[in-house]
Amino acid sequence: MQEILLAILAGLIVGFVFALVKLPIPAPPALPGIMGIVGIYLGYKLYEAVWPLIMK
């Protein structure tokens, strides 16, 4: 849980700094970009679940 809170805090700080210096936010602007990030995460989790079974 602490890791999640730190990630949110870091995101808030980075977002604030980017807005302060008038840069575009470093995040996907649309749903397909966000779903791409979700897909990467799910692929990583699938790897974690399947790799031990393959290595047996």
C-alpha cells in the first residue's frame, strides 16, 4: 500500500512540475493509451504466473 501511495505522490509532484513549466503531461491522452499501459501490466502479471509453471 505504501508503494501505491508513493507512486501517486510522485505522479502528483511530476504533474505539478510539468504544469508549472507549461509542458504537456507525460501520460497518454486517450483511452487507447491507458489501455496499452493496462495491457503491459497484465502481460507482466501473466508472465509472473506462467513462468514458474514452465520452469518446473
